[in-house]
Amino acid sequence: MAKNIIRSGAKSTPEVRHERDGLFVFIETKNVLIPYAAILYVEAQGSYCRIHLRDKKVVKVTKRMSLVEECLPPSHFVRVHYSFIVSLFDITEVAGSTLYLGEKYLPIGRVYRERLIDNLNIL
């Protein structure tokens, strides 16, 4: 979710002006809207990220993980590792330091474990 600064007089306050159901990603020669519901997880690889989609497509973006994390709504996504952000709606199992997105498994970093547990609906 992009944050815009709205200036009124000498004060400036961050305010979200418009929230979409997805984010625009530059692919080849155009910006394409990727719905949040289509994103399974995001993987950091150096100074760029790979967005893994439900349909098994992978979109490479030349942005750092911290910027991608800011653009994703925390109600839908959680960072679980230095290199991974996952969709909360697709986690099927959490076992020790591993989480499963169906057949795909990803590590859970010690620093991120508590935040993940807080975002899960555990009985």
C-alpha cells in the first residue's frame, strides 16, 4: 500500500488516499495490476524480489523486500523470514520452524515467529 504525504500548511501527515485490491508491477513494458488474492508468497533475492502467484507464474520486481512489504496490506500478508513474505490465507500448516503453503514449505525466522503466531487464528 503506497503512502502519500498530504501537506496542509506547515504540517504534513502520512495518509492513505486510496487502497486497491492489488498492486501495480512493471512487467516488460507496462504496469500490470496484480490482485492481492493472486499472490502466494514473495521471495527476496538480493536487490530484487520474486512474486510467486497462485497460477505458478513468477514475477520479478527490482525492489527490495522492505519496499514490497510496505506495499502489501498486513491484514493479508506477514513476513515470516528475512527472505519471505507469505499470504496469511494460504498457510496450511505450521510445524516448528517451518510453514506450509499447500505442498510448498518455507522457513520461519526466529525474529518473525511471534508476529506470525499473532496473525494466525489459533484455538
